[in-house]
Amino acid sequence: MLMTKVLYEKQRKENKPLELDLIHFQTMLKNAELLLKGFFNELYNSFTPDRRSAYNKNENKKKVVNICYSIAAIRNKFVNHYPLEIGLYLAASGVSCDAINIMHNTGISVCYKTVKNYKKKIANTHLENIRKYFTEKVNIF
């Protein structure tokens, strides 16, 4: 699927963060692959009846972005920034490791072990990232 390929390249090759803004997400898809022009709107229109209020239509667009990331994660396990973000959010919210693993079994999140390993990676690289930031961004003299 073209969308999965685009999201994989953005996440794994270009190291880009998740794009959750509706307009930026649509633009990213069509700029990366011309055949995806209109794909988001087609998906959105298939889920959203015309009789919905403007507010609900906008909320549905956000849900379609989530669905796109979920579809990509199902097709390719390495397009996993979105499920990882959900797992990190659940852990930060105090959800138990068993509950995170249940969410993993349903395909919504990564497993607790992945969350734990990622948190260790963040902790291990934190000091170096701070040094790098101040070296690049802050001119003391």
C-alpha cells in the first residue's frame, strides 16, 4: 500500500515525527506520492455522513488520520510511531503493564516491553541530547 510506504519512509528513513495535523497530513501524503492525492478525502467521505455537524466532521477528520496510522502499522510493523506514542501515553497515565499488553493484543498499542525499552533509551540518551542542544543552539559567549 502506498500510504504505508510513505509513512514508513517518513518515520524510518527521514526520522520525521508523527504528523497529526489534518492539513499537514494530507499535504504530506500527496506530496510524497501523487497517487495518494484525494485518498484522505475518499477515506473521510466513506466514514462521514453529510448530515453531521461541522464540528463532528472536523473531529472525524482527526479520527481518519488515526485510522491511516493504524492501517499502516498493521501492514508494516516498522511503521510503529503511532502505536508507540499510544503506549507511552498509556504508561505515563499510570495504566498497568497488563492493560498496555491487552491494548497491544488488539493492535492499538505496542507491548509494554517496547514501551519500557523506549523509555530506557530516552533516559540513556537524555544527557547527550541536552549537551547536543546547548552546543548547537546556545551561544554563551
